[in-house]
Amino acid sequence: MTRQIAQAAITRHAAAARLGAGLELSLSRLASVFAGLNGEAAARLIDTLLAAKTVFVAGAGRSGLAARCFAMRLAQLDVNVHVAGDTIAPAARAGDILLILSGSGETPGMALLAEKAVAFGADVAAVTANSMGKIARLAKWAVILPVDAASGEVADSPNGPLLPQPLASLFEQASLLFLDAISGELMFRLGRNEADMRNRHANLE
């Protein structure tokens, strides 16, 4: 029993060490993504959001969750915003913008939404990792988050292999942080403050 307890303690220690190293690696990779971000493209996206009559957001899977988080902040900033596909979303028209999050840039459902938005006269903006993807090609404005193949690679550590950001986690994390930064700039440009946002925060929870 003593040996088992000791082994369990060693296992926990190694797991804690791997977790700490994994978090440091994740932060390093996120910093690399933002170091390669095109600031002019991000600034154009902000101008586009401010000029839109209605902002629609869309994304699939975890990217969709990041899009919804952004929609929440826009609503708290008193921007007319809807999640595309929701039952209460209105019709898209000229002067509106559809913002799509897609790491691959090829998500079939999102590409179809982009095509429909263009057909209805709305503009499309994209946050993606693939500048050559279908969604980026359909978009009038695209912000490329330079997430490369390293996002899913296993890194070595003294306590075992690290895979802190499996699959598309790096893109999804970078998207959330990027759009939170956009929210902060929009707050400044719109003359809002945190008290204004708290007053518009959901209270039927």
C-alpha cells in the first residue's frame, strides 16, 4: 500500500509538471500567432463592424462557441448582433455583415452561409487560418490567424510528451482572445465603458 501511495504521488507530480509545461507551451504558441497577425486587416474588420447595420456571427463546433462569446460582447456594447441560424435572427440584407470563424476555411456549412450572405447582398468577413480556403475567398475581408501545423504537434518534456492544444485548439483559443481584443477596441470607439456593458448584461439567468 505504501508503494502504491508513493507511486500515485509520483504520478501526480509528473502530471502537474506536464500541465505547467503544457500551459507555458500554449502561451508561447498563442504569442507566436499574434506576433504574425496583420494589424491592418484587424483594423479593417473593426471599421467594418462599426459600419454594419446588423452583424451576424457564425462558426461550427468550438469556433461557433467563440463566435457566440463575441456576439455576447457585441450585444453588451449595444451593437445590433445575431447568431446566424438562430430562430430569432432576422433576414440578412445589404449593409449587413456576416462574420465567420473557421480554422480550416473550408467548413461546408459555413461556406454555404457565406454564399447565401453574398447572394442576399450582405458582406462577409472571416477569421480563419487558411488564406486560400473557400470562406476566405468568399469574404470581402479576412483576418488570418497564422496557426501552422505546430499547433497539434507533440512536444517533449522531462516528464513525458506534451500535447496541450490538440486538433484545432490553438485556432479556437486564438480566435477567442483576438475577438475579445476587438471587443475592447470597439468599446473605446463606441464610447462605452464597463458600467454600460454591465447594465446590458443578461439578467434572466
